[in-house]
Amino acid sequence: MVQNVLPNKTSCVYIRQTEALGLGHAVLCAKQVVGNDPFAVILADDLISGEPGALRQMVDIYESCQCSVLGVQNVLREETRSYGIVKSKAAGPRISHVEGIVEKPVPEQAPSTLAVVGRYILTPRIFSLLESVKPGAGGEIQLTDGIAALLSHEKVLAYEFIGKRYDCGNKFGYLQATVEYALAHPELKERFLAYLKSLKL
Ligand code: G1P
């Protein structure tokens, strides 16, 4: 089952970020492996269910626009301090042109409530820009700041993907994902539902 997950002719290369210097720094660690190609960043703690998957939807957009695409979702204004938030202008259904992006703004200063949630398709120009990004929010090298720099060179789109996102970076979101995936799993759902009912909550 595990072997079948990997598509044919795909090899895995693992790179370790030896110091926790931020997401931008983590992406920069992959520079030599990615080379001069567009690439995707998937933050595994943002689990997104959807058919087709969120990244597949974004690749389709990349294929027609040939520019960076950020996966975004509307969040509550009081939650902006947990995300990269974009300022953007509508460009089509679910698509907007990114005009600005800021990392974890306080609600009063957030340019919108459109948050980047763990899916990015980026052009390789981001690497040279990340090399000169100074530590930002939380003292870390932020991918958001690299993307902000990219905006002066290239078009960047924000795309409101279709799908449900679970924030597995917090305990409650992780539990929600576990329960909902179990209840949707063809082999497990009946037994799991019976188990939940047996708890007589
Ligand atoms: C990171 C990014 C942030 C993004 C978020 C999505 O933050 O820095 O821009 O909105 O992931 O989950 P983190 O959750 O690592 O603090």
C-alpha cells in the first residue's frame, strides 16, 4: 500500500533544515535540489481534503498562467495573526491578483481576511529573493517576505481552493481530522462510528 503511493519514476530526496530559522529558510534549503523549475510547497500540518486535491487545482491554474499561485482561504478577522494574509484584486472565479502579502498581521492591520494555508506553487526566482530576506515576524526568515519581494518582479495569484482544510498544527484540528477521516474511511467507518456511539457521550 505504501509503495503504491509513490508514482512511477518518482524519487524522493530528503533535506534536513538543521536549524529552525523559519519557513523561508526551510524552502531555501531545497534550492539545489529544485534547481530552475517551478515547484510546490506543501505544509503537512495543513491537511486539505478535496477532489481533485487543492494542489491539483492549483497546478491547473499554474499551467494556464505560468506564475506563482498561493492557496488561500477566508479566515475570521481575529485569526489573521496566525497566517500570511494577502491583499488582492479579483481576477476571476476564486482567483485574485496578489498586490501585497504580510506575515501574521494583527486583525486591525490585516489587509484582508484571505489567508495562505499551506499550499504554494512558486517560481524559482523566489530562491534568490529569499537569500536576501532579513528575519521578519517571530525573528524567522519568512516565506511570506520572499513572496512579497517576488511581487515586484512577477505576477502572483491567490486561489481559493475547493476543499476542507484541517489545521493539524493545533491539537483540536488534528483530532477533528482524525475523527472525520476515520468516519469517511471505507474499511473503518462502521466500526469507528459504532465505537463513538458506544462512548455514550
Ligand atoms: C506558516 C506561514 C504562514 C501560513 C501558515 C499556513 O505559518 O508562515 O504564512 O499562513 O504557515 O498554515 P506557521 O503556521 O508555520 O506559523
